[in-house]
Amino acid sequence: MWSDRETEQDCLGYLSYVAVLADVCTHEGIAPLTLGIFGSWGSGKTSLMRMLEERIAEAKAEGTIKTLWFNAWRYEGREEAQSALIHAIIAKLSDEKTLLDETKEIINRLKDGASVLKLAKFIGKTAVTMTPNIDEFVDCFRLESEKIAETMEQFDSDFRELLQKVGIERIVVFIDDLDRCSSEKVIETFETIKLFLNTPECTFVIGADSAKIEQAVGEIYNVADDKRRKDYLEKIVQIPFSIPEQNLQDIACYVGMLIIGQHLDETAWRRLIEDRPSFYEAGEKIGEALSAWPKANEVFFGDDLDRVVNELADVLPYVNSLARGLRGNPRQIKRFLNILALRRRLADVNRLDVKPELLIKLGVLEYVWESFFNTVAETVDPETGGSELIDELAKASERGLSATSDSELLTEALQSPGLLEYLVTEPRLSGDIDLRPYLFLAQTSLSRGRAPTIVPADEAARELAQRVESSDRLRSKTAAKQAAAQEGSVASAVVRVLTTDLPGAADVRSITNMITGLGVICTRHPEQYGPALTAIEKVDAKRSDAIAVAGLAVLNDAESRGVELPEGLRERFSKGSKIAEALAPSRKGRKRPPRS
């Protein structure tokens, strides 16, 4: 299993970026500087920043460069977030130093003299124009202490003097999780950063989703124009660096190294990192190169060698499924692999026959297309485990893409971006695959958000009957199969609901589906033909050919099982409909079943 936290183990090839970014952060010619590490949730921003922090700290071991990690989200909901950032910077500069009285006085002025919260609110009013209102500026200091100078230059001067006296050439402040904060806190943090942007010794490294930052600008300053939002961000962030998107090779390498790495100690990890370029040299055979590494370095694994080889064999051949579904997001991949490992263990304990490739395929389907996966689980055939919805999608793919269908479920699935393409790529999903063991393993996810209650039989019957009554052909058909698979009392309750609702139904498709559904249930529970035929007898067969054909199919099946039909019922459903007449068996030579 893998931790969801950031890591300094470079499975993503970030070290090449880190080397360049470290030089940028400490370059004298471009300070003061704000570097933005931009990327979506889970893309690896924090891991890259941790590696960057370590690289800078190692390069300047003599202590002339200080690094500070500040998690902005920790102060969400607290009024003193801006004050905390300034106090953290000052504390970092003054730790482990024997300070002269003069230095202590500077620190006291910076800590106690400046009303940081009021100063931040004042700056916020002029954030877009960057033009201060001197009267408000002076007031926000004067109210706090008579010792504070009346200009911004005094703050800059005190801070520069402090840096000189403690012998610091550069302080690099890493601000993480800013995009998890409220819009107000995002802007307040940026305004606090601006206090230090006149000081060449300061570098800020901000990890965030740039879209969230621009959204915060729009909300706080009521700026609708995208260009103005970007302009604001550019005033603060001089150098943006966006996390590159992972391609198929990157994902294969990441997954393989994660699987191998969980069995390694620190020394072996370093060897694996050193060998990372060789995996890429294998090109399309990167999976084979990763699979061969444990065998070539078996000294690192001991008794775990066979286990890691098997784990790689179960996952690496199907990385394409991960790539298509999870889009290479490192955190999503870690989470997915944890879920996969848990389900494998559950499958072993419960002795379930599951295929690794389908476990991955269906896991991605559940993760990315959750609504569709839940629908498949709801409509699966309880007898075979097959999915008629997946079967119909496969047929739609063979016929050529279509955006509409006579089933709303099918139409919605066809219009879901990327879903059909994912289903038909190898390993291909088809309607005849038994999904029951996979749905058993997924049941904890399927039940999330629902109260764990025991549903009474009558309520379960009502829910099934409502789905049978649906105007959606697929939903109704699969619900009828599920009702037919129930034990006798539940099936009887479903029929009771259907036969009560059928005479008053108005929608032609619903009536057709209800009649068909009754036929499906009666096939498994022949004792229900009596109430079913009584209800069908009340239906106007002339309303549509669909109703007539559905009714006649039930009558034919009932009669073939020796059930006596009400007098004249067959004629009512076959007469006037050419389709029904064609389906009706010739009365010539047909023996009437004996009366029971």
C-alpha cells in the first residue's frame, strides 16, 4: 500500500526540473522572485517542492540560504494567517543565532510595530492598481505603535538590515496548499508576499492550481475578465512552472517504480532512481525493463522477489487502462493502486475468480465514470452477472457511434465523453462477462453515501416494480430479470404492484415494459400468470403495436405452459395489428389446453 502524502522519492523524473529550478531560486540576478509551481490536484506539486527544498538546503549547507515551509491551508479559518507568515519568516531568520541588542530591536519593530492584519487589509484595497493610499497606510501603523515609521520603505529597510545582521544571502519560502484555501485567504497571502517583494534576498515558491488562484482574484475583486485575472497573477508570480502532463511511458515507469519501491530500503531506492533513465531507453518495452529489474537486483528483495514479480505482471501489461482513465495524475494512481491491492486481498480471502486485467479495467470505470458504473451495478443480470447495458453499448460501437437510442440509459452512456472508447479498448468489456465477483469487491464504494439499512421486502418489491414500470427499455428489462430472480414472496409482491399500476398507466412505453416485465417474472414464477393475465386483460391492446406485441408474447408463453387464457383475450391482442397477427400462432391444429 502507498501513502497519499508527498514523497521525495523521484518516481516521476522531477530531479531534472529540480536542478534547474534550484538555480533559478538562488540566482542573484532575478531576485526578488516569486516562482509558481502550478498543477492540478494530485499532480505532484508538493513532491516537487519538497525535492526542490532539499536540493537548495544541500547546496548551501553553510547556512547562508534559509528555506522555510509554510502550509497556507493550516491557517484557513484563522484571522492571523498573514501575521503567521511574517512571524514564521522572521523566526526562521533569527533561529539558532546569538543576537545583538540592535538586532533584537529590529525584530521587535517588525513583529510588534506593524499591524500585519490591518496592513494586509489596506494593501488589499489597492491590489489591482498597486498604488497605495498614504493616509490609510500611515493610520494602520500609527494606531498600533508610535515607534513605527510612516512609510513602506521603513519596513523594507528593517527587513534588509535584519538579513544583513544574521548573515543570510537568501531566504526561500515555500507556500503550499494555497489553492485549498478560501479565496479571501488566497488574496491575503499574496498581499503579504508583496511586503517582501522589494527585498532582493527573498524568493517565494508557491504551489497551487493557477485556475483556483485566478478564480480567487475574480471573486474577491469582482473581476470577470480572464485577462485581468491573469495580469494580477503575473504581477506576483514572475516565473510560472507548470507540472508536465504524464504520457504513457511516464505512467508505466511511475507505476512500476511504485510497485518495486515498496519492497526496497533507502539504499536500494537510490539504485532504482539511478536506473530510471534505462527504463525509458527500452521505449515501448518499458514494462519488460521494469519487470526485469527485480530479477537483476534480487539481492534487494530476498523472499519478496516472487511477490514483486507477480505484482508487476498483474499491473504493467494493463497500464494503458490506467492511462486512459486516470490521465496520469500521480495521486489518483496511488489511490487506485491502494484500492486495487485491497480488492485483490478480498478476492483471495473470498476465493473469487477475478482476472487482473478486468479488475483494473472495471476499477478505472468505477473511478472515472462513477454514475455509469453504478447504473451497470443496478441493472446487472443476477442470474448470469452479464450487463445488457454494456452489451448494447458494444453493439452500438460495432454499428458506428450514435448519440441517441430508445433507452435513456443507453443514450446517456453514448453521450458520456470517452466512455464508449474506453469500453471497447483492450481488454474489451462485453455483455457476457460475469460482473458479480467484481461488483462484490466494489460494494463498499457502491454503498458510499448511503445509510446501511435493511430494506423491508415490501419496500424492495416496490423499488423493483418502479424500475420495471420505467419508460426506459433497458432499465425495465433488467429490473424484471432481477425481480424474477427473487424468492417467491418478493416476486409476488412485485407482481402485485405491477398489476395494480398497469390498468391506470398512461405512457405507451411504460405499459409495454410493464407487460414484458410481467412475462419475464411469470416465466420463473408460473403461479403469477393468473394475476398477470387479469391485469393484462384490462389493457387497451389497440393503443399501439408495441403493446399488442408485448401482450401477445406473454399470452403465447402462458399458453405454452398450459395456462388457460381468458376467453377472447388472444383475439383482442392480435386483431388489428399486422405485427401481432404475424406473431400469433395459427389456431388450426392448436390444441386448447385442458381446463384446470
